Amino acid sequence: MTDDGIVIAEETLAALWRDAQHLFADHCENVGEARDAHHGKNVALMFRLADIGAFHVMTARCNGRVFGYLCTLISPSLEAVGLLVGVQTLFFASRDAAGMNLGPRLQRASIEALRAKGVGEIYMRAGIRGAGPRLGALYQRLGAQGFGSLYKLSLKAA
């Protein structure tokens, strides 16, 4: 625990899902989705991945309440034999914790935990929704370098 009472720690997905429903709703709203959109996510897959050690969860709590989370999908690389990679998926810090630098603190703790698990590379997405446009600067401060652009093509009929 730090002087501000924040505890940054690795947790189970079950603990995050149980305790962070309010944050998931805030996160969805922040990126322009309905507050209950998290119930339509592929949570069952996240739990299956967590069961095999392929879904890493880092949280920021104060007095037991979750104020932020960073989740990373862990898998073998398709680009190099023997390389484990992490792809950050869910990353959010509550406005209730503004000024506490939860984003950088979650990132640093997650990076160290993933390094200890043998992860050799982490992919960090700076999307266009929510705080996404500001995340690139955070990632660069952590030592990450730009690695191209990510594009999405929906194949669903309109």
C-alpha cells in the first residue's frame, strides 16, 4: 500500500468481475457505449482464458473498492518461437481517483508482473474512444514505441 491508500495488485478475474461492475459501467459510458454494454462482452471467454493463465488482471483498490484495472491477454507470439506476448485489452481508471496517477501505476505494476511471467513484448492500444487519444503519450513515457496503426473492418451487414 502507498501513502495514498491505493493498493496495486494482481487479482483474479472473478474478483474484478465481482467488485468492479460500477467501473465497467463507467468505462462503457466513457467510450460511448450503453452503461450495461459490459454484460454483452465475451466474459465467458475471458474466464476460460483466465483459467489457463492467459488473461492477466491488475487492479487499483483503496479500502477494498476498485478504482482501476488493466487486463492483458497473454499468448505465444506468431512472429517468434519462444516469445510470449501480452495484448492489453481492458484499461480504465475511475474519475473518482483523478490525480492519483492510476494509469501509469497500473501500467508499471502490470509490466513488472508480466515480465516475471516471461512475457517478452506488450502491445498497448491507443484507440480513438474515451481516453485513447491520450494513451500514446503514457505508453511512450513507459518506453513503448509506435508500432504501426490498427484498423478495423466490420464484415457484418449493415
